[in-house]
Amino acid sequence: MVLTKQKVFRFTFTHFFAILSSVMFIVTVILTFKLLTNDHCNCPRKETVIQYVAKPKHYINKGYESNHRLAVLVPYRNRFEELMEFAPYVHDFLNEQKINHDIFILNQVDNYRFNRASLINVGYLETKSNYDYIAMHDVDLLPLNKNLSYTYPYQPFHIAAPHLHPRYHYNKFIGGILLINRGHFGLVNGLSNKYWGWGLEDDEFYVRLKDANLNITRPDNISTGMNDTFKHIHSKDRKRDTVKCFNQREVTRRRDRQTGLHDVNYKILSYKSMTIGSAPLTVINIQLICDRSITPWCNCSEDKTDKRKS
Ligand code: UDP
Ligand code: MN
């Protein structure tokens, strides 16, 4: 027994290098075989799968209409059902036009009254380095007519024009959906931050554009009309917050030369990526901060006077 063990030991020792190189050879052959078969496999790599979920294939392969990039900015609070319909619909609509775009849901999470204008200012600031134009886009307004173009606007382009919008028909109306390039939005100092609650922030923005001598353009040669160009998915339960308190009524009737993009006060609580149907989007959770010495009406509950009727 002892002799046999010694023999084995001696044999192993003298043939050590031969054994080692044989083992290494076998391992190399196995690894090479694995790599080769992997390369010829049709199964998608991990990154491909992720990319496919984020952006449908036709979007990547067919290329974009131009090199411009659009940030769709959607002021948002508590409109979940509308968002479920909006996101996949608008994403597909823009893909059909080959618009290179991303959708941002500007979710107001503080306890102040809703402030559509400040949310859009924040959306612009948070996205501007990567996009050269924005769409200020209500979550409840869906473009139905394929000829409504979302291409880069050399002048502000009001898609939800008064002759097409189902509800608002006055000439100076520029709400609903407005495309504006990044330079022009910066030039007019964005939107006023004084508009807490529903209404008038878009009318004030109209005056900003006019004062800057910008030309507001609108879709023409559209064969559909006020009832079939857009779908306004605004349910009756969605009451508009038309309360006016403190001196809100007087102040918000005037052009605001004080506030805008440069002084919007906010905190970003988080960024969340999500996908709704085919649509990838980013939710930005925004906490707006109100300076009550300038706009006490961001919260009407402390107004003891009798101005709360709309
Ligand atoms: N909005 C919101 N939550 C609110 C109020 C408004 O998300 O509590 C957003 C939403 O994008 C909506 C837009 O602000 O489409 C304009 O508000 P609303 O639809 O009430 O105004 P309308 O144009 O119908 O008068
Ligand atoms: Mn609406």
C-alpha cells in the first residue's frame, strides 16, 4: 500500500506540468465553445430586451423626422385615468410623426393649490439641456387629427387653436397644447408663478409672447373642426378650482413682470421611470414652494375676508 502511494505521488509530481496544461486546454475548449454558441444564438441580449420595452422597434429603426428633440411636459396632479389614456395615445401619435420625444409627468406633490405654470417652468428647467423644444400639454386633451404637426416650432405653435379646441374659442387662447422652442421660452422668462388654482396663466403667457414680438402660429388646412379635432377627456367630476382669495383677482389680471423661470421655487423629491402600455415616461415629483408674502392665495384657507367666490 505504502509503495503504491509513493509511486502515485512520484508519478503526479513528475507529470505535474503535463496534467496542468491538459486541464487548461480542456477548460479553454469548453469556454470557447460556450462563447461561440452564445454569439450565434438568436436569443436577445439583456440590453436589447430593456431597450425594446422602453422604445418599440419601429421607433428605433425608422429614424426620426429631424434631429430636434421634444420634451412633452404634462402638468399633473390626481389625473390617473386620464394619464392611462394619454400616455400610450400621445406616444403612438408622436411615433407616427417620427418625432424624437420623451414624456415628462410634472406631478405636483405639495399641499398648495395646483399651479400649472410653475410646473411647466420646473419641467423646462429639469429637461432643457437635452431637448430643444417643449410641448406644454394638458393630460386630458388628445389630438385626433393626424395632420396636427408636432415638429420643431420656429415660432410658438399653438396646436389646440381656438378654432379647433372643443371648449375655448377666444382669439388669445393659447392653452391646452402649445409647442415652443427652448430659446423662446427662455426669452420670455417662462410662465408667471403667480397662478395658483385654475385659469389665466395661459392668457398672461400670451402677453409675454406678444411683448417679445413672437408670432403665434396655428394649424391651418385642418379639415376637422371643434368637435372632432381633439378628444377632451375631462370628466364632470373634475371640478375646476376657480376660487379667488386675498387679492388674487386683481393681481392675476395684470401682466406679471416679476416672476417666471428665473425664480420658480421648488424641490425635486424624486424621478421615477415607468411604462404605460407602450409608452415610456418619467414622473418628476415636484414640491412647489410658495412665498406667501407675494402670493398668499396659494392656500386660501387662511383668508378671513369674503372673496372666496369665483
Ligand atoms: N391638471 C391636473 N390636476 C388638476 C388640475 C389640472 O393634472 O387638479 C392639469 C391637467 O393636465 C389638465 C390641465 O392641468 O389637463 C388643465 O386643467 P383643466 O383640464 O382643469 O383645465 P381646462 O382646460 O379643462 O379648463
Ligand atoms: Mn380639461
